[in-house]
Amino acid sequence: MSRGRDEQTTHSGEFGAGTRPIGPRQKRPAFAVLSNNDFRMRCTVRRRTSLATTLILLMTCAAAAQQKLLTIDDIYDPVKGVDFGGSPPTGLRWLKDGEHYLEARREGEGGTSQLLKVDAVSGQASPLLDVRKLERAFAALPGLSAQDAVRVSRLTSYKLNPAETAILVNDSDDLFYYEFGSEKALRLTHTPEPELGEEFSPDGRLVSFTRGGNLFVVDITTQKERALTTDGGPKLLNGRLDWVYQEELYGRGSYKGYWWSPDSSRLAFLRLDESPVHEFAIVDHIPHLQDVEMELYPKAGDPNPRVRLGVVSAAGGATSWVDTFNYEGSEPLIVRVDWSGDGARVVYEVQNREQTWLDLNYADPATGKTERILRETSKAWVAVIDNPYWLKDGSFLWLSERSGFQHIYRYSPDGKLIKQVTDGRWEADSIAGVDETGWIYFVASEHSFSAWHAYRVKLDGTGLTRLTQSEGNHAVNFSPTFKHFIDTHSDLRTPREVLICGSGGNIERVAHKPGTALAQYKLGTAEFLKVNTRDGFEMDAIMIKPPDFNPSKKYPVMTYTYSGPHAPQVRNAWWGNVYVWHQMLAERGYIIWICDNRTASGKGIESTWPVYKNFGELELRDLEDGIAWLKSQPYIDGSRIGLWGWSFGGFMTTYALTHSKTFKLGIAGGSVTDWRLYDSIYTERYMSTPQNNPEGYARSAPVGTAKDLSGKLLLIHGMIDDNVHMQNTIQFAYELQQAGKPFQLMLYPKSRHGLTDPLLVKHLMSTMTEFITSNL
């Protein structure tokens, strides 16, 4: 499930991402039956028409255009669907000059990707490389067909070398190198086993990667490969993270578990011994002979992988192991690894199994001797903290939640606090960097808990300035010189636009305008509200009313929730197709309600601590307080309130429908129904282990209260979900059957925790819509 904070994406050169659909079907009104061409023809005004008549006709056409109603095909059909988001560019990467960035643009459906060098201020773009020359270079490689050469050269994923003169491409799990302008490409590997986690050394001379559980480097000049470890295998991973480490500690999809020293002489790496970890079978039933994945997955309370931190020379030789002997009794997790700014020491963070403290340590890379620099503690758990940000004088910036809100602190090289740089009842989320004049650039919630903004502040804490002024959410990417930044901005009602801004926040260029497709539809009013709980906590909420809202009518309500720790859903940001689908439900006469319970609110870690060791109870109480406010409104039909959610939201839905009579129906997708079935690191952070908190696990498990189900329930699960296993839904379904409780079940083959097949997503959202309209 990972930590709930919104991720501020940093692009390191990879790009290419799929979109995730969702939705239901709706009859078009009579005026929308016309084809687009017919509609344009009927709205065309002949030259001889009088000006007054022209204006009337244009106003009529404009009004008609805004009366279209949304359909499931509009939102989710892979062929007929409307691009509501406007397809903003993704994967933009600054070049080291700080004046240009890279952008990939594909020529036609499935066509060649052009890698463009774009002037940040003028927008003038030129190819970074000659794609045809690249194709010819790959085609000349032995054993690579012309068709393969075209595929490799399409650049769906690449790494740029530090000098920005060459690229590394991983295709069909082999590594290829190409220097710009050259007529020759290099095939660095040619093995049946895949190469993973590839990366250039800081000097650009070597390429590192993992294969078969071992760590390797290959010299680009000689194409000679060296194995830096030799004992790896399926259950012994050197430099490669396992499922639970990437999901819960290093970031979903981040499997690379090694780190180059700044001088390219050594690599620090994690060694994960999976031998004590239990295996879980995940079955794909679609092939004639079933595919069975045996996943190494530590459940709450079960053995974790054993972890060691090693340092090895890039030239090969014996590994020097960092001394973590003092931590062995705490079943340690090594949650971050880095090198000090001068490259003289390995810097690593350790937590105990239940994550009640976090240590920042220095280690001598030659001897492994460890020195603890500081320890973080809290009233409950300590979330993973990002690596220190090193300053030129050897001091570092550090993020900490010790005050109840995450803020920036400055420490001396030996770990003594110099200054708390930011302070207040708001969160400093991430540090973008520090420029030569001493400005710290960062992202924070100082202006609004429902949207991130960019800020800067001096090292001494003075001069705090918000750089992004427009309301809504800002995901920012600063240039290496901090002269410019890319601002991807959106709000609840407006898709993403891409702006190029100066360091002071002034807009220098609009690089991409947001999509306008929604403007032609009849949409409901979406508004932000604040609602107090019974004990006075102020919750944020979103309400979407039907387009033809009549305050004298009584409306049913469809509620969405996630509810997980520090994971707010009331965001003034573009939700994509889910927002459009909610608007479609509003068109059909439903009020949409999204209200963040306190522990999900993002209002400092202090608001989350009350959930410690007891999932469900407080979250439900807060959600019911929000519903109580709703019911006090004269236009709400309190007997017709539904709830839906996915993942933690699926858990919350099953919990609510077995602990409350508030909801007439629930839709629970990818649900955890017994926290003993979920992974160790996420669950134990908040719940401790089942051995140390058996009562809390029992209270928080919907499988134990299935007999109390109230309302109609639709359970949904991906059949090869490797995150929240389908076992959760099956066990809950079994308990419902034992209790004689009716429910509906929809399973999606070949789907994991999130559905990605556009046809299955369309089916999913059609199924959800039908369930809502039939039962609410």
C-alpha cells in the first residue's frame, strides 16, 4: 500500500506510461444523437445570415454543446473514449545546463519516439539524436533483426549518461549503448537472463545492473563484464530489492538496491536473504495450463527477509560488510542508503521491525564501522525519512515529523542540530534543493492541506515565500541551476497544464494547456466544504451536486473513501477519469460525497497517531460524523447512502458495512479483510505485530464480523493481485456465506491490484454503475 503521501514525481530519464480508465453506460439525449460532423454543419451560419440571427444560432449551438451527458463509452471505451485530460507531456527531464529539458514525443500510434531538446523559455525544440541513424546503428548489431532494431530505437525507456552524450536502453532484458551522432551501437549484454536496475556510474565509464540475484558492472569501452557478487540466487538478492522492500520502503516499482559512490570507485548494496520468508501462490487461470507465481511475501508477524549492507569495489574483490550487529535483536529494516556529500562514508537509516524509531548512521566503507548520528522517535511509529540533503560545508538538511508536522531541520556533519528551518501547523513534504545564494526550494502544504505548492526559504528560516500562486495542486521539477522550474498544475475541475516558471514563480511559458473536452458536458457543481467531528476536528470534504440540482428534492448519496493513514483524498487536483465518472453519477441524480477522516487528512502526523494499533473504529466514527452532517441537509435522502473504495478503501467499506447501519450499499475493491493477511512492513508500522497486538487485529478484521453485514455489498478483486491477495476477498466471502448473508462478487482474471486492461476497466466501471443504479 505504500505510504499515503502524494508522490512528487522526479523523472530520471524514463518515460512512457499507460492511462487507467473506469466507467458506465448512458443513453444520449436526443440532441446528442447527431454525429460531430452533422452537429458542426447545423451550427454553421451562412454569410448572408443577419448578424442578430448569427448570434442567436451561435448561442444556441454553444448551449446545446454544453448539454451533452456523459456515457461510459465517453469515459472508458478504449476506442470511442474522450481524452478528458488533454494528454500532457510526461517524463520531462532537465538537462544539466539548466536551460533545456528533454521531452519524448511519439509520431503517430505506435510510431517512433522523438527525443527532443527543448529550450525552457522559448519552447524551441530540436532532436537530441537522429532516430534514423540510431536505427541503422542498432540494425548493424549481430543477431539483431531490422524489426528488433526499430523496436529498440523507439525509446520507450532509456537512461541518459552523466555527460548527456549517450543513452542506455534495456530492450528484451538486454542492454544497448548508443553515443549521439555515432554510426555504431554497442550491445553490452547478451544473456538469457534479464538485466535489471541498470545505471551509469557517475563518471559514465561503467554500467551496473543485477542479474540472477547478483550485482554486475560492464565496461563500456571494452564491453567486459565483472560479477561483483557471486552467491546470489532466487532467494538471495544482491543489489535487488524484493517485493515488500520496494512496495513499502523504497517506493513502488523501485527495485534497485545499490548505490554508486560519487567517485565511481565503489558500490554500496543491500543483500536480502529471503530464505525465512514464506511463499504465496498466485494463480493465473486463463492459460490452458495454469501459470503459478510463487511470491516471497512476508505477512504481518511472519519472518521478514534478513538484510545486510555491503560495500564492494567496482573493480571487484571481497565485500566489506557494514557492522549492524547492535541491531540484530530488533529484526532491523534498512530503509535508506546513500553516500555522504564528500563520498567518504556510507550513510544509512535503520528501523526496528515495528518502526517505532529510526536511526541515521555513518559507516566506514573500508571497515564497516558504524556511528549513530541521530535517532527519531514518536508517540507511535516513525515513517521512512528520505536521505539527508548534503550542503557544501558538510552539513545536511533533514525532514522530521517529531513536532507532529513534517518540517526541515539543518544538522552539522556530526549530527548536532543547527536550526529548525521551517515550522508551523503544516507539512514540508520534500526538498527540491538549495541554490548558490542559500535558498532552499521545497514543496509544502502551508497554503492548503488539499494541494501542494512550491516554496523557498533561506537556510536560517527567514524569507519563506510561496512560489506557485494559482489555486490547485502543483507538482514541480526544478532545473539544476534553480533558474527555472516545470510546474504541472491542476485543480479538481481542470486537467493538468504544464508551465515553465522562473525561480521566483513568474510564469515564463505555457508548455501545455489543459484539456477542454469536459466543457461540452452538463456537469454538476463541485465544491469544497468543511465539517466538524463530534469532538471538534475539522474534516475537509468535496460535494458534487447534480447539474439540475433542486434544493427541494431528496437525493441519494454515493460516498468515496480511502481512509488510510496520512492519505488524503480531498485534493484540489485533477482526478482524471474517476472525477469524470463521479460527474456522470451526478448527472444521473446522485450527490457525490468525499470526506477525509482525521487519520487520513494529511494534517500532520499528529492527526494520524490516534489510529495506532486499531484500524477501522475511529475512521468509521469520523465518516459517520460526515454523514450525519449530510443527513442534516434538507436535500439529502438519508436512507439511500452508498460507499465505495479500493485497497484500504475496500477494507473501510467492508468494515463499515459490518459495523454500521448507515450505508444502504457498499462496493469494496481489492480489500484487506484481515490485517494478518497483509504485508509485514506496512501493517506492523500501524498495528504492531499480531503477536503483540492480537486484540487490535481481531477488532480490525471484517472477516470476524461478516455475520453483521448490513446493506447490499459488491466485492471486486483482481485474480492475480500480488499486493492485497485475493485470499482476503475469498475468506470474507466464505464467512458471509457461512452467515447466510447475500452479496455479489466480481473477479477480474489477469489483473493485479489495479486493473490496467482498458476493456476490463470499462467492464469494472459498468458493473459498479449498474450496481449503484439498481440498489441506490
